Amino acid sequence: MSASVPRLVVAAPSSGSGKTTVATGLMAAFAARGLAVSPHKVGPDYIDPGYHALATGRVGRNLDAYLCGPELVGPLFLHGARGCDIAVVEGVMGLYDGAAGEGELASTAHVAKLLRAPVVLVVDASSQSRSVAALVHGFASWDPEVRVGGVILNKVASDRHEELLREALEQAGVQVLGVLRRVPQVDTPSRHLGLVPVAERHAAAVEAVAAMAAQVSDGCDLGALEALARAAGAVPGGSAPWTPASPAPHATRSDERLTPPSGPALSDEQRAPVVAVAGGAAFTFSYAEHTELLAAAGAEVVTFDPLRDEELPEGTRGLVIGGGFPEVYASELSANEPLRKAVAALAESGAPVAAECAGLLYLCRELDGLPMCGVLDAGARMTERLTLGYRDAVAVGDSVLAAAGTRMRGHEFHRTVVEPGSGAEPAWGVRSPRPRVEGFVERGVHASYLHTHWASEPGVARRFVERCRTS
């Protein structure tokens, strides 16, 4: 594919300025024009990409220079944008806010530079007029390698307010690409870890995305925004699209039963091992590349819903349980005793089980006093304290995911605590914010609070699938 995908990065001076509304609305507005839109999100956020997917009809993908390394940002972008007419990248926090203590690393500005993409700055214009020019001038001039191609003014109170803002920005030489009036906020309810995921409120989320699209279409110059995206040029560095390797001839499927193949029976070594991946409303946090890597490694990936399904997919040889909100659905998860017992039996058999954050809680003995799977002799509970941040980690010992000494970067994001915090064989040694060990490695189980991006270490998926074949 061409490495010159038209693209925009939607950024802001700070969180709460309206990035998600503008980025999601812009994606939907471009899609309504008949464009194939590739949606992306800077950083480790799992929730916004769900809204992006509704807006575009394509999988929302993350671009994280900390978890994956700067060298993978371009290739992962091109992989996601394959076959698209335009790409919209929603930033994270303020434009220049990155990993703590790491300078620009993983900031929206860093990703924009790696993609050589023009930035559209969304500015909350409430309670200011001429000062907006000084604010925008500061952001546009801070780093000469970051190209601020224009501004979208949000929460503008009146025609007179708009006139004052436009006059100030004209003097500063910055193009106004859109003006959004101060209107009642689009219905995107939040919870303790951010927006409520699409999977939990699909019908309402569809309406919210449509409202964002209407707001952006009415208030923004879509033609000028598209022209700015088309002026981006080639992605630097001669990047080629990332690939999970040559995929095996097995499609990812939801939990339907397969028709046995005709012809001679296949040996266990020849069959694609079934890897069950938890989904549904309780387990919504995952990176699309994980299932692609599992399939490329030879697995048949089958999604199932622990809130609904009372048994694991037929023939399950391995289990992946990512992040989400088990604390919100603890009663329903606990009530599904047949599945809890099936998960415990699979783990007891020594089959590979990889669990991150919410998956870790589900494998515990209990969560907020309610019985969970009991795979780990540990209890989990909600707290008021938010644990949040990037982590440098090293595998303490051998596991189904990594050999001892394997280094990976991860991200923690939770308001729960597991006691004890690690087993006799911990999963990871973590350097920051203080040296510690965390997580559990027992039999074929690898369970941890750390969210990792397997594209940074493709051997993780290959190792997991190979263990599925041989366990």
C-alpha cells in the first residue's frame, strides 16, 4: 500500500477540551461522505477506540510509542490504515504530555512527528477571547517539528464570541477549521476508569456518535480538514505496514461450532489449537493485534462471553482473558458457576491461560466477596485509589508467555487491589514507580495487572500457541 495515507491528528492543550467529541465526530462525518476512514488512538486507551469503530465501521487501533517503541508507530499505523482513504488519530491528554519522566515519549506530539501528520488543535474557548491566540501560538511554536495545521474552537458562546476569537487567531496566522457552539454535552457517560464502553451501551453509543457527527459536520469545514489531511505526504522512514506474519488459514470466529473436516483425521500437531478469548461487556479491553498475532501463530481464535456462555468454546486448548470491568459485573460473573468451574478445570489441566488486569481478578478466589474462578489463591476488591501508569517489566521466570529475562513494557490502570499481590512465582519484576514483583505464574497460568502490547514482542503469541499445541 502507499505510505502516503492522508491523515490528521486531533489534539488539545489539555484533557477535557473536546478531543473525543471532535475526533469521533470527524471520523463519522468523513465516513458519511463515503470515505473509508482508519481510526486510531494515541496511548493505551481501550475505550475510545470502541466509539471510533462505531463511527467508521473499522477496528479502532492504538498507537503507543511507549508500549511498542517509536519504531513500530509508523508500521502499525499503516497496517491499520490499509485500504483506507483517510486516517484520523485522536490524541491523549495535552498535546505535549507523554510518559512521566520520559520527555516527549508517547505524547500526541511525539506520535504526530513519527507520522509526520498535521495536528488539529481543539481548544476550549470558554472564558477567553483574545487570549486564545497566545495559547495557540504557544502550542504551535513550542516544537517546530510539530505542525499545527489549524484550530477547532469548542464551547463558543455566541456569534460575537466567535468573531473575537477569529480576529485574534487571524492575527496569529492560525486557520480556524471549525467552531462548535456551547451545547449540552453529547451523552457519553463516564465511570471510574473513563467513558462507559460501547459494549455496555451499544444503542445509546450509536446515538452519541451520530450526535458527534452532526455537531462536527455543522460546525467544521470538512473540505479544509480533508485537504489538510491530504497534504500530509509520506509516512517518514520508509515504513512498511506491520504484519503479524503469514496468517495461518484459520479465520477468527465467534463461538459457533465447526463442521469436522472431511478426509483423513488430522493429528493434534496438525490441528489449529483453539484459543478462547474472553469478550462481552465485562471484558472489553484488548488490542486488535493480539488476536491477529494468535491467528498468525496458527491458532483458531474463538471469542466467548463470560456473562452469557456457560461453557468454554468447544476444543479450547488455551484461554486469554484481557481487561475490562469485572467489578461492575461481579454478580453476573459469579452467578455463572458452570463457566467458572470450566475455567478452573482448564487451568488445573495445565493448559495455557493468559490473564491481564480484569482477567487476573476473574481468576482470583473472590472479588468483593463474591466467588470467582478460584484459579489463584488470592482475593480482589475495589478501592478508592487509582493505580495508573506505564511500567518497565522483566519476566521473573519462564511462563507460557515469556522466557525468564524477557523485557516488556506495560501499563497499569485499575482501582482494585489483589491480596497477595504476587504468587510464589511472580509474573513480572517491575522497576517503577518502585521496584517490586507482581502477578502469578502457576502451572500454565500467567496472570498480572500489566496490560502489554504483544506487537512489541511477537514471540509472546508464538510461544503461547506452541504451548497450546503441546499442553
